Amino acid sequence: MTTNHSTYTAVSQALAEQGLSLAQLDAYQENGFLVIEDFASAQQCSALMQRADDILTAFDPQEHRSVFSTDNQDRDAYFLESGDQIRCFFEADAFDEQGQLRQAKQHSINKIGHALHELDPVFAQFSQHPALARLAQDLGLQNPRLLQSMYIFKQPKIGGEVGLHQDATFLYTTPITVTGFWFALEDATVENGCLQALAGGHQLGLKQRYFRRPQGGTDFETLDPSPFPQAAALECLPVKAGTLVVLHGLLPHFSAANRSSRSRQAYALHCIDAAADYPSDNWLQRTHPIPGFVPVPLN
């Protein structure tokens, strides 16, 4: 894949060439997350936002009306078969009592998932950023694979809450290897539902695992019944557009509902290590191999 470096920032170029500093690695190991400002340029953010809008323009809301909400994890086939597809999922509050959209479809979608990084050329190019390959290596992924991607809209007024969770619950491997790259494409504020994280919470171990039942449907397996610390322990992570937040797969994190008049668009990419076991009853399954990064030599 040919990658255009002209719009990369000084930060992302330095990361691609030099990797994470010892201070950054220590902060990640201590907190379970790392905030890297100015990773993506304004041009890159605009290109991803425009491409997402193009996908929504082509989407016919009459064909599929799959709703995504963390309050209801019993997923339909449209969702469960989206691991290697590009599909659109509505906000729970997008429809009125008669089942009609309350507003235009562009303002009704919760997210697009889950193979943008592979099937769409604009998202694929961004996802193959050399700095991300280097970050994955620095964070200990021996053979990183790009498993899942999501474009998250966090729509004005109706953007739903994403409950406190660990990514490894949904993208489980043994050993745990899932690592999240979360890119703010617009300013993320407390008012429009920025990320909130339980600093150090990745050391608590995995609480639940989400899986496909043999008889059909999905369910949760409780691995540790002890509760997370109270919500007051969460740290808000307001960030500017272009910021990358790296998330450990065991880090408990959350985002509140967006009741403001401003959206909080973001792009999320999840990697796993091909050296780990990926169970056949994970909800996200694919019909062909999981892609990796274009090889990037270490210094």
C-alpha cells in the first residue's frame, strides 16, 4: 500500500522513526492509557470525517435498522456478521414512537463498523500509519493484527452513553493482547462525552467475557464478580482534535451521553497479537485472515 506522508505531523513522524520514550512507556504501564497530542493533522481528520459522511450518504436506512446501545448486548445478525464488513448502526434514540427517524440519517447513526481499516481505502491508509505499527511494537505486540475499526459519531443531543467496560471483554485473546488506538477527529470535551478512564485499572484483571452461545445469540461470562471502583475514581480525558489515546485492553473506560449541541466524532482501531489465541466463540468473526501492518523496521 502506498502511504502519503505529506500530511503527517511532526509528532507522528517522530513516533514512526523513534518510537515511544521511556517516560511514555512508563506512563502507559502505570495508567493503562497514553495521550499523544497532535498525532493526526487537521487534513487527516477532515479526510476521515468526509469519508464517513460519504458512507452515510450511500447508506439506505430502510434496508437495515440495527441499533447499537451498550444497554442491550443481545446483538442481531447484521451486527454479528459485521466483523469483515462496513455497516452502519443507529443510536437508540434515533427513532420516534412510530419507528421513524427523528432527524436526518447523518445525525442518527451511532457508529460505522467494523472493517473500515481493511475495506475502505481512506481508512485503510490512515490505519497503516507507520507510527501505529511502531507503537504496537513498542507496546509488546510481536505480530500485531488490525482486528477491528469503528467510526464513532457521538451525535449531538442523542449520542448514547458507552458504559464502563474493558475492550478485552469483547475482543478476547489468551493471553490478553488487545490494544486500542482512539483518535479524536473533533474536540472531545466533558460536555460532549469525552473518554473517561480508571487510571491503573488495567491491573485489576478481566471482569467479564462476551461470547457467542453454542445455541445462538450472545452472553457474558463472569470471570471476576468484584465490582469496579466507584465512578468517582474515573479520570476525564478531554482532548483536542488530532489526539491519539492509546488504551490497554484491560483498562476500564467509559463515555457519558452527549446532550450537547456538538458532536464528538472519533475513529477507533483495535489490534491483537497473532501469537495469541483468538477463540472461535468471540462475537467478532471473520471469513478471511486478519490483516497486519505494512512492516516497519525498528531503529
